Amino acid sequence: MKPNYQYDKRQRDLAKKKQQDEKRLKKRAKNDADAAQEKPADSSADENKESVPN
């Protein structure tokens, strides 16, 4: 029986795509978490600037 190289290549490509998608989602979740942590700090800094009279 001959090896089915097209099938093997397709399986490798699917596995690679799945891994890239997982990596992309992980990075996106990390960036969203970092942005969420920075926003409250930035908004409180803006409030302090507004409350200080010039």
C-alpha cells in the first residue's frame, strides 16, 4: 500500500493552523487583560488632573 502524502500534509497543515489559532487567542487574551488593568489606572490619573485647580 502506498503512503498517502496528501493526507499527511493536510493533517500537518491542520495541526499547524490549530496551534497558530491557539497562540493568537492566547496573545489576544493577554493583551485584553493588560489593557483592562491599565485603563483604571489611566482613568484615575485623569480624574486627579481634573480635580487639581490651576
